[in-house]
Amino acid sequence: MNENNPIKTLRRLRRQLSLSWKRWFLRFKSTEHSFVVISAVVIGLASGFSAVGIIFLIRLFQKWFWGSPELAVTYLSTLPWSIKLLVPALGGLVVGFIVYFYSQESKGHGVPEVMAAMVLKNGIIRPRVAIAKMIASALSIGSGGSVGREGPVIQIGAALGSTSGQIFQVNPERLKTFVGCGAAAGIAAAFNAPIAGALFAVEIILGDFAVAQFSPIVISSVVGTVVSRYYLGDHPAFPVPPYELVSPYELFFYALLGLVAGVIALLYIKVLYGTEDIFERLQIPGYVKPALGGLMVGLLGIFVPHIFGVGYGSMQTALSGKMALTTMVLLIFAKIIATSLSLGSGGSGGVFAPSLFIGTMVGGALGSVVHQIFPQFAGPGAYALVGMGALVAGSTHAPITAILIIFEMTNDYKIILPLMFACVIATLVATRLEQASIYTMKLIRRGINLYRGREVNVLRSIPVKEVMRTDPVVIQASTGFQELIHLLINTNYNHFFVTDRNGKLLGSISVDQIRRILEEREYLANLLIAHDLLSAENSVRVFPEDTLDDVIRLFTQHEVDELPVVDPQAPDKIIGVVRYKDVIQAYNREITRRNLLRETQASLAVVEKLHTVPFLDGYAIAEIPVPMSFVGKSLRSLNLRPRYGVNVLLIKRQLPGGEFREIVPRPEEVLQMGDVLIAMGKQKDLRVLQNQ
């Protein structure tokens, strides 16, 4: 018996330590500002180091596979054709095993996978994705795959941000912000571009410029850049060719460049996903397909070695104006094919750097032609630089990010005017030809709606019956004008609803109409009745189940601020009125409710473990299974606050698959078997409710 005492003591001590840690953890998270800032710094550090790490890993694999840490075209040209043919295939084979047997999320170019996780999984990304993506992408690039490192860095950073959020058990909204922090820090570190990194995260990954999300993302982006600059140096990613806008007429050629870049961007997207379709139809094991794609890239690389790897060396040659026109034209299509083979076969890597490469060649080729005809204009290098941004804008449909990333990579403001011009035109052309970007196309092909699970309009979630008033001013069509004036003086409503003798709704009269008659046609006032003031335009009506989003649209369309609510079974019978100011108040209440919910959700993970978490003197948040006597009843009928003195913050409802969905409580919400209430109140009141 005595021998068991130490074991019991240790177990009791462990429980006490666990409880103490959870309480400290909850207090730490309750200081929201400090928690978010510290988390953003940690995520920025982790993502920055991962960006630096993948660069060194790529160089290591290039040294192993090719005998040189840099894939210079002059060096590759000296290698035997067998090396160029087989090395990409070998790398593809290893990548295939990693992707198909360890982490399938590592397949492809990374950003669509992050976007899908945001929409379908509330930002949850498995931690192993960071490791698998780093190794698989470094192998792909190191063995000569025609892919970029920026997409992998974004996915790695996003996975690190998601992992941090999962460790700290943050709510879904905060978790998505942490994912954005990681993505921003990753791309900022990869390009030495903190502003563009932050904008990329909010423009593409989150699609939301809310200040609450933007601030931590900026912090992570800056921290990631600091890490990158410490290890890789603070210098422009590309040398800037001498540039001066000689004549405003030169903008015409930059507009032409934007047009061409938009078309080439669409070609790039179509070939990439067309190649993916071809490989998916092949009746061979999935883990072998990247090796086959690598073999085909190697075959192309025998004749065009520029396509191996990221291709920064060839881009710098084009930017310096030292590449022949025919070579640049050839490389446009060779790079599109090589990248499509590398990724379409199931390899791992990004599409961002290939976009830069293709854009450089498009701009350089057009610039060479323009410079030959008009030698006084800027050289091919300037057009190559602008083309780089234009093709990124056209393929991603993100012109702001494209403009900023080229600007930060070059640190030269002189190029900004033609850059903006070309990027906007490229985006307009590309979106006109195809609504989906290179990122969203992959999601659409998988049947994923980017807006599923996101409440685009808060008012769509609120039905009219929640805000309508049941005491509208209803008058008969024969009502005299003097009585209308009396109603005008003694009511707070802006519309009087007119019915016939049988109660059929005919329309409405606004107080403004009555005032205008008093001012302009006072001599007619005593001759008019309510029916005389009706018109076809004021016969619009709504039903109790319509949403406030519909109501707002009708308010705007008909220029009114009150609408009659009618019985669905008898559409001519008025049962209430919905007012503009009531709709706005409902909107503000819902926003407040959702903000409170976000704050409350930060504690839910701890509540699930402790069931009751005290947070003020005598008050607590508790998890309470719905009593059998409550099942089938609405919150309104249960009247929990007056009866028990508690507020229901959230309802957790189990779905058929076993997962729980969190529901914002509404008065008409009917409780179901298995529901769990997250309630706040005095501890003694919560205990009373728990014992029902």
C-alpha cells in the first residue's frame, strides 16, 4: 500500500502542474496584444530561418547532384548529356516517394494548398508539411527541376504559423492570421521584400486587409526579412539596368508589354494545368510520375540548359541586356514547358520564380525589338524588369504584390511608373481572358469555392423576423389628409402603410410626401386621401425569412428607409415593418457578437479540458452538456438569462462525421441532443444549470 503512495503523489503532482500550466497559459493568452505580438515575432523567426535553410539546402543538393552549388549555364553546358538527362529523373523519383508516402500536401506549388487549408480547415496545416515541403522542393530544384523556391517557402512558413497556432490552441480566426504571418515572413525573407511579403499574405492568402490581421503579419514579415538579411546580406535580388523615361510615348510600348504579358500568363496557366491532366491520365504509379517528368525536363535541358533550376543566372543576363533576342523567345516557351513538366508530373516547387523568369524573357524580347527601332528609348534590360512584374501580376492576379515585390527587389523608384502601368494592364488582360489565377485555378479544378465557409456579408445571416417591429402604422385608403398630418406629428415611423377595407396591402406613404404637399400644394391638402398618394413604386414588401442583406438592397434600390413585412401565406397582409436604423443596429450587434466570440474562443480549448474556467471573482466560463429537458426547445423559450443568470456564448453541435461546429447563439436556435453550451456567469448559477 505504501509503495503506491509515491505513484499517487506523482500523479497528483502532475495533475496540479498541468492545471497550473493551463491556468497560466489562459492568463497569458488573455493579454491579447502581448500574445499576438510575441507569437508574430516567433513565427517570423521560424519562417525566416526556414527560408534561409531551404536556400542552403538547395545549394547542398546542387553540389551533390551536379558537382557545383550554382547551376550556371556555362558550367551545365560542359556536362555530359547523360548527366543532364538522368539527374532530374533521379531527383523526381526521390520527391515522388516523399510526396506520396509521407506528405501529399507537399505536392505542387504550395500556395493553393495553403489557400485550401484556410477555406476548408480553418488554417490547420499538419506540422510535417513544413519538413516534407522543404526537403522535397530543395530536391526538385537541386536536381534541376524547373521550379521556384518561393512557393515552398510560403507553404513552409504557413505550416509553421499554423503549427504555432495549434500549439497555443488559438481560435480559427487567429489561426488564419498566424498562417498569414508565416506566409508573409517566408516570402519576405526569400525576396528581401518585407512590404511585398505582408501584402502577398493579405492579398492572396487571406484576402482581407483588416487591421487586426495586418498588424501581426507586418511584424512577422519584418522579422523574417531581418533574419534573411543577417545571413544572406542586404542587397537587391537583381541588378537594375540604367533607366530613364525619355518620352511619354514610351509608355505605349510598356502598355503593349502588359498586353503581351497577360496573354503569355494565360498560356502559362493553361499549359501547366493541361500537363497536369495528361499526367493524371497516365496509368502508372503516382510516385513514378515525378521521375518521368524529370526525365522529360532533362531531355529538354540537354538542348536548353537555361531551364534547369530557378534560373536566376539567365534572368540576370537578360536584365543586363546581354542575351540574344532569339534565345529569349526560345526560353519563354522552353521554361513554360519545363515548369509544367516538373509540377504537372507531381513534383514539388513554386510557380513564382518561373513567372519571373518567363516575364523577364518576354520583356527582354519586346525591349530588344523596341530598342532596335527606337534606340533613344530604354534598353532591353528595363523592359525585362517590367516584364518580370507584369507576368507575375498576370498569372497571380495580384498587381499590388507584383509591383511592390519588383520595387523592393530592385530598390529603384525610377522604374515604378512603367512597372505599375504594365502590371495593371497585364492583370486586366489576364482576368478578362480567365477569371482564375494560377493559384485559384487549382482550387477550382478540385471543386473548392474560396468563399465557402466565409461569411461574405454579415447581414446574410440575420433574417428579417429578428429585427422587424410588429406595430406598423396601418391606415385605410380612404383616410383623409388631416388625419395623415395628425399621424405625422404623433408617430416615430417614416412610412404609413395603406390597406383597403379587407386589409389588403396597397402600398405606403412616406412622411416626406406629406411634407412636400404641405409646402407645395397646401390648397389641395383638404381634398386628398391616402389612396391619392400611392404609386406603383411603393408596393415593395419583404417576408420574415428574407435576410437583411436583401432588405438593404431594397432600401437602396427604392430609396426608402422602411419596408412592410407581409405574411408568407397571405402576401397582401402586413404583419410588421423593418426600418433602416434597426437593420444598422442589428448589424452592429452582430459585429460586436462576433468580436466577442473571437475573444471568447481563445479560451475554449482550455475550457474543453477544465470544463469550468474562473476568470473574475465568482464568475467563470463553463462547458455544459444540454440537459434532456432543454432538447427541442429554443433559447428564447428557455429564457436562460433571467431564470439562471447565465449568458450562452456559444453552442457546440456535433456533425454526422463526429466533428463539432461552433454556432453563434440566437433566440430562435433550437437545442439538439448532444449539444454543448459554452456559458458564462456566476459559478453557483452555472452549477445550478449543470444540475438540470
